[in-house]
Amino acid sequence: MPQQSFEELCELFAYQPKGRPLDSEEAAEVLRIHPGTMAQYRLRGEGPRFFSPPGTRRVWYAEKDLLAWIASGAKRSTSETVAA
């Protein structure tokens, strides 16, 4: 699937952008998962890309990365595998 623009991703998922980086709780809300799951994704390196400024314990997510991560799991059949 070709790379989609942020605007296309927002339209695809009916997402109203906030226009700023999102913290873990906000990112979990966008993905509709528990915030603890976000931490597990980070630990295992399985979730969307995140940013953690040096010397801080803060974690931030770009809205486009969250929507692109959701879109990366697109399938047309339950028997279809997702390209890694």
C-alpha cells in the first residue's frame, strides 16, 4: 500500500487532529487501547514510533505515526498476512 498523507489518514479514520505531539494516554485513546498496552508496545518495540527527549521520562507520539501504524495493519481477508 502506498504511503498516505496525514490528511488522507485523518480522513480514513475520521480523526480530528490536535496539531501537537500526544502523550501516552492520549495516544492510547487514539488507538482505543489501555495506556498500559502502550508501555508494553514500547518495551517490546512493537508499537508506533515514539519520542523520548534525553534526560526525561516523557514519551511523545506524532499523530501521523499513530494513524500510519493503524493503517499498516490493513487487510482484505482474515487469512491474509500483514506485511512486516
